[in-house]
Amino acid sequence: QVQLVESGGGSVQPGGSLTLSCAASGRVFTMYSMAWYRQTPGKERELAASITRDGTITYADSVKGRFTISRDNPWNTVWLQMSSLKAEDTAVYYCQVVVFGASVYWGQGTQVTVSS
């Protein structure tokens, strides 16, 4: 199994920046991808950004050019650097890990609020 601990959420004004981190422990050698999803009340959880073991990165169109996902090496932590934040980025952000064999693990979520 993989355990995930997220940190870095908070409140920021529009145009500001925040960095989220997600630290994985346990069977990290089985991880295939790590990703950040976000969810607002009444809406489906949506992908913000993901990175795979071979370094392939995917961004949602809504965050391209503003968010950057990165990881350490050896791989057990992923960061999401968020800049030029907008009110519509307000959400609970969840770290997700997919391991070989397709099991999925989620973090507890961290609130990001963008408001003046």
C-alpha cells in the first residue's frame, strides 16, 4: 500500500502563488503515476496535473502555463506550483497515486482558496 500526506494549501489573493506537496510512503517503488486532482462542491473531481514514472506530464487546459508539477528523485514526493491563481482555482486539492496493477490511492485533500 501507499500512504499520502499533503500539505501547502491555504488562502491567497487572486494573482498569488501557492505550492502544494504530497509525500508518499510505503510501497513507493510500485508507483506508476502521481497526480493532483481538485474538486468543488457539486462538481466531479477533475485532473489538474499528473506525472508518470517516465516523466510524462499532463496538465488540464485550465491550468496550463500557470501550474507546474514536479517530483524528486528517487521518487516519493510531488509538488504542484500554482501561480497567477484565479478565483476559479478555489477547490479541495487531492493527491492521487496509481500503482502498477491499477490500484489507486488518495490523500486526504487540502483546501486552496483564492479570494480578495
